[in-house]
Amino acid sequence: MDQIDFLAAQIKTLLKQNAEVIVVDGSSTDATLEAIKKLGCQFISSPAGRAKQMNAGARIAKGDVLVFLHADTGLPEKALESITTCIQKCPWGRFDVTLSGKSFLFRIIETFMNVRSCFTGIATGDQCIFVTHVLFDECGGFSEIPLMEDIAMSKRLKQFSKPACINDRVITSSRRWESKGIFRTIVLMWYLRLAYFLGVSPHRLHKHYYK
């Protein structure tokens, strides 16, 4: 299944569950736009950048709970039920994650990702962050920085509570790990997070990440 078919399948599943689905396009140039517009979900355009796009979607969302799902991440079957149950006890949370690649190294990586996230209370965008609309607005939305917007948001949300950690797993693409090299990507990710923790500008980190 290619990326467009994958995204379309996700949207159709959510629409069947009466979810409010808002697709925010950041100036894409492939065939995604035409395929998505036919599905009947809300569709808006925004300046490119994950934080800007997610904030744009949140501004028009009418629901009490916001769920931020990346285009290359798939939800488990009963995701909305799990979110509904968790949000009654905790105002925000995230899912455990599985990387799509078959290598046993991905099983080790994803295990460390999930354990680290539960221990630190820091969630990444790949883990499908969800939060009440009220709390999201109170935190001021995502910081519109080119990288680490999910880390910055998690730090603000942690001031209210630790996240609900749903053990059901979203599946996210491992294509970057596979194209750039697994060990090289591990080192890069840890470097970026450490540098951000030490105060390096997200703009500088973005240039390093996409160089």
C-alpha cells in the first residue's frame, strides 16, 4: 500500500466512526491532494511545517479532544475508544509505537522509545498525541518552531499532568531509518534531543536534520 492509499484508508476508517477529520496540507505537490479531497473530510491549507499545520487544524476543530495524527502513522483498531476512556482520567496522552520495518533492531528501538516516553512523560508526534481542546488552548498550542515542537508541547503539558500512556500501538513509518541507516539515525536522534535540551536553537537543529 502506497502512502496515498494508506492515508485514505486511515481517513475512511475515522469518518466511519463519526470522527471530525481535518487534513491540513502544507503545500504538497504530489497527487495526495486530489485523492484526499474526494473522501469528504475537512481540508485546509497552511504554511508548511508540522507545528503550523497542527495549530491550523486545531483552530477550526470543534471537538472537545484533539488528536494529532501524522500522515505516515496508523491508528490501532480501537484507538478512539481508548482515547475516550483515557481522557476522562487524564487531559492528555499518547500511544505506544511500533516501527513499520521488519528488522529486529526496530523492535529494540521502539521498546526503548515507549519505555523512555512513559518514564520521562515526553511524547513524540509519531506516538499520536491527544489532548483536551481546553488544555491545548491553555498551553498556547504548538510552538511554531521547525523541529522539536512535540517535545516543547510535552514539557508544557507535563506541568498539568503526566501523559496517559496507551499500550495499544500506532504503527509509524520507518522509512527514514531505512534510507539513512538505522545506527546513524539513532545517533542523530539522540544528538538532536541532547542539543535541544542544552539550548541549541530548533532552527539550527532543523538545518542539521534535513541537511
